[in-house]
Amino acid sequence: MRESHVTEGAGRPKLPAKLAGHPSVRAVLARRDSEAADGPPPVIDAEWLRELCLAAGADDAAAVSLGHPDLAGEREHALTALPGTRTLVSLVVRMNRDNYRSPARSVANQEFHQADEQINHAARAVTRALQDAGYRALNPSAGFPQEMERFPGRLWVVAHKTVAVAAGLGVMGLHRNVIHPKFGTFVLLATVLVDAEVSAYGQPLDYNPCIDCKLCVAACPIGALTKDGDFDFLACATHNYREFMSGFTDWVQTVADSADAADFRSRVTDPENASMWQSLAFKPNYKSGYCVAVCPAGEDVLGPYLDDRKGFMDTVLRPLQEKTETLYVLPDSDARRYAERRFPHKPVKEVTGGWRPRPQES
């Protein structure tokens, strides 16, 4: 039996009679009839959008077209996340600097997680406002959760750093973090995808806020950064992300490989177990992040470094260098050799990092 269809009024969709008679459908169609406008403006006003972002809790914001050449690698991912995406809105929130600089990891990690929550709330509020204005919008997580079924490949929905740089909110520093021209590297980033163009887009900075001080190199306890710009990703991930994906896998492997409780306790210290429990119970904690902590770049940050560089290093850099802490390294690695040579007072522990061994070539 064929469905009968009902079309009421110019521009109304042709709907099956049963659907057209539903109270919700009738309410939507009646509301459309009473509205003067046919829909939201096809182009979002840039100033309105920026004020919306700031009111939502962001400290800075700028939009960039998905067609920007620097976002070619993000286009497919953005369109998969939100078909019809035309603009990416980059949001920035500041972290409290001395919290993040603290040698006490509980203080630094709490600051990071609080800022992470703030920017996720801001991005969600912007998304809600855009939705209420008639646009399709989506905000991927600023950090975690991520798409873990892709591990160890690309886990993130959108590369927030790449978007922020293209939108003119900073430049990537030697330490592989975005340096905002005013707030420096003490920022977290988020991105909102929206299916409309914006009246004005941000422009990439024509200078690098990095002052080439190399303090990030001096602060890294496992030598993941070098003065000539090289970056050892595995060294960084093995130590700083010890209580994240791969490090957790290594810890579980240790549990599985241990003969009994005594054997396990001989391999893993009580503080290590307590720290892993804390990351599982609260949120994952970073072991380092010192490259961000010591960075003096950014107009709001730079003053104390310019006034007294020795004092800055004595009060910001050296407490992190002098801290006694376990450094996690891969066996027979450059990171191990660097740590033992540069920081002999910091215990070094070899771990597999949880990385799955590559299959042997036949």
C-alpha cells in the first residue's frame, strides 16, 4: 500500500501523511511559518563569534577556513567528524604559570586538568550557542578521551595545534607546543567545527614568539629535545606519558609477568603503584612537562626573564633540574645515556614503554 503525502505551504517538505500529522512535526512546521527568517545567516559575523567564545570562557579565539592550505591534512578528518564543515574555530585558555612550574607534580597536573576542563566547557558552550543559532557544530575533546581504537596511530579528531597556528593564535615552538604571542606556552587549545563561513578569518603570525633561549632543552630530563630542533618522540612518550596508554600497558605486563606478589613488588615500588592508582582514580598525570614550565616566551610572561635571567633560571629552571625523581627510559637508549650523564641524581629505570615489538622481517 502506497503512503499518501501531504504538502502544505510554499517551501514545505513533502511528507507522508502520518508523519505530517505528528504533533512534533506540526509544531516545527508552524514555528517555521511564524519565523520571519528562513534560517541563520549564511556567513557568521566574526566579531559576534569572537565575543561568544570569550563569554564562554576562552581567553582568545580565532576562526580559520577549512580550505586554508595549512589545514590540508585536517580536511578529511574534519569532514568525517562533521560533514559539511566549512570553518574551524580555535579557542585558547590560559594556565596559571606558577602552578604549572611547580616541582610538585600534583600542583602542576591539577592546573593542567582544571584548564582542560575549562576549555572543554568553553568549546561546548560555543557549540551549543551555534547550534541554537541554527548551525551544525561540533567540539572534539581538547585532550582525552580520544579515539583509542586507532592506537598507536592518530588518536585525535582534529589537530588543535595545527588549527591554532593556521588561525594566527601562535607558532609552534622548539618544544613542540604552540606559543601564544601574549600568553606564551601556558595555554591549552580546543577547536569547534561549524558548517558555515565566517566574515573574517585569523591570519598566521608573521613572527615566532619563541626567543630561542633553549631553556626547554635544558629542562627536559631525558634529552627528548635538542638545540638544533630534533625531537625524540619515544623518549618523551616513555617518560612523560608513563601513566597513559603505553606506560599503563607496560605496568600491566609487569603484573602479568610477575611470579607472585613479592616478585611484583621487587619490580614496581610502592610509590609507583600509588602513582598509577592515582592516575587511574583521578586523571592521568604527566611526569614532566618541564619544557612548558620553563618557557619564558609571550608578552605576558617575558618580563621576569628579561629583568633577571639568572634569577629566572634559579627559581624556575633549577628546581626542576634538581628534583629527585625516577626517569623512565627505553633500554639502551639515547634517553638513558643522556639522563645518567646529565642528571646523575635522578634514578633511571628501564621500561619497555608498552610499545608492541615490531614483527620480525622474514
